[in-house]
Amino acid sequence: MTGSNGNARADIVLSPLDRKLLHLLEEDARRSYTELAGLLDVSRMTVKNRIDRLLEKGVIETFTIKLADAVAGRTAGGSEGETAFFHLKLKRPFCKTVYDTVRSWPEIIGAWSIAGETDMTLLVRCAPDGTLEEVRDRLARHPEVQSLSTAMILRQWRHRTTPAASGMASVVAEDEEADRTIHAMPEGVM
């Protein structure tokens, strides 16, 4: 993760208030400082200062929207192109080196260092025009990549970016989400 000055940030500690604020912004990034302050029971200036700090530290990279399927060009099932997990086994345990190479690739929508038979997993979404194969080939040629396997996503049943709230309301929301297919995910943090 990088701050606005471009330096890598591994030391960011989020307070409970920061986490609540981020959760509210993930739900609706258009919420005003006044609305957020009311929901968090803090002052409007506290919300503004926290958001400014989270932007400066690189925790928040951008505010965005999610387009309706018809407008975004997704099919009736909701899929937008091809989406896959690339599982990488590296020659040496240098995930950061690989991540530094791919972090600016627009097709990479998630990246994780993992433990197990592989060292790193990337979530990739491409247009349905063969771009996925091009991205895979480019990645396979990286000098640190020993081997690469691909797991195509056929249908997404659930994806959460924050822990579920307790209670029945979260179960109903999850069931409604289960009928949708892949949607935009924030970039992964390693």
C-alpha cells in the first residue's frame, strides 16, 4: 500500500472508528460528512479529518460508483468479461517483487500473498476478447514466476469485503447477493 508520497506503507493501523467509517463508505461513498458524523456519533470535522488522513495514507485510493448491469454492458447473469484466479508458485518468496510489477495492470483487481502450495494469488478480470490469456502469458514470463495455474470463476455465490453484521438482516442481504454474479472488488492489500 502506498501513501500519497509513493512510499510503501505496511505500518497503517486502523482504529475502530476508521473501520466503521470505511465500512459506511464502502456501502455508499456518496454519504456526506454530516450524514457520516451522525451515524458515527462524532463531529463533521472529525469525519473530514479522518477521510483526509485515510486518503493521504493510501488506505482510500478512490471513491467510485457501481453501474447497473445494463449500463455497464454486463450480461443478464451479471458477468463482465472473464474473471479468474491466477495461483503463482514463485522461484523465490518475493511476492512484493511480482506485485510491484502487476500493481498497475488494470486487469488485476485483487492480490494476496498466501501460505500453501502456491505463494501468491491474483484475481484478474478481462474483457471477453482473449485478453485474459494475454495477461496470463505476460505474468508467466515474469522472472520470479516458476509456475502458474488458472481457476476460472464460473459464478460467484458470495463476496464480502467487510465482516457481516450479526442478525437476520445480514442473512437476508447475503441471500439477495447470492443471485448476483461477480462485482467490483477493492484492490487487495498484501
